[in-house]
Amino acid sequence: MKKYCTMNKNKAFIFLQVIIISFLFISLTLFIQILLNSRFNLYKTDIKTEESLQECDFLDKIIKQEFKNIEEKINNREIKDITEYISLSENREKIFLINEYDKRISFGGYRLLEDENGKNYYNYLKDKIKKMYKTKVNVHFIKNIKIMDKFYSVFVTVEYEIGSSREPDSLHNGILTRMWIKENV
């Protein structure tokens, strides 16, 4: 009887060892798989991050080039500040006050964002100002550029103070508040 009991204990002990070894093997396999997956995902993330950084550097170069053009115009005394480069026509008139669509292009090649042929932008801006209670109004501009067979849009927001007459003619003290670039897809 004693022999039978010890044989069962040995079988139970061996069975327990097999279960423990199997559990350790499965755990180790799972751990290695998780580790490899995370490294692969990290590699993919690094590649995406590197591509994004290269794209950001490229777009940053475009904006820096635009600022170089502006700085050159200021140094040559063609304009006083950046808002003149963006919002004044070559006749030194604010482009949102010009009636003809073809002449509503700024010194730097910018157009009004919501502008279209046949639209009276002066009246549009006048209505926009009348609906506002603020003392400042944002005017948005856009410039389309082509670089290496890709088209980009440079967006600019200039904030103007509204004069006492609350007419578009009275807008003054323009301040550049935002400038960003977007690839046209």
C-alpha cells in the first residue's frame, strides 16, 4: 500500500512540474512576443516621427523664406511692416477696399480668404463689422504657392482695430496674429 501511495505522489509531483514548466514557457513566449511587438511599434513610430519632423522643417523653411522676403522689402523701404506686405496692393491701398477682383491682390501676392469673383468684399466686411461688438476684427488672407510639384497655401490672419465710424475704411493698426501653411491635397 505504501508503494502505491508514493507512486501517486510521484505522478502528482511530475504532473505539477509539467504544469509549472508549461506555464513558464508560455509566459516567456508571451513576454518575448510583447517585447518584439513593442519594439516594432516603436520603430514604426520613430519612422513616422522622423517623416513628420522633415515635413515640419520643410514647411518652416517656406515660412522663413516668406519672412526673408518681407524683411528685404522693409530694408529697401518699400513697406513699413509685415501687414503692409500682406494687405496693401501695389497702389498702397488696402486690398479689401478695392472693388475689382483682379486688382485685389497684395504686394506679397496674398488674396482675401473668403474672396471670389463678383463679390463685393467691402460690403461683406462692413456687414461683418456691424454684427460685432468687439473693437477689433480679423481679416484672413491666403497665398497659394507651388514647390516641387506640390501646392501649398500660406494662411495669414491680421487683426485690425475698428475706427469710430465702424466702416472698413476706418480699420487701422493691423497686427499679424497667425501665419500657418497647409499642403493642398
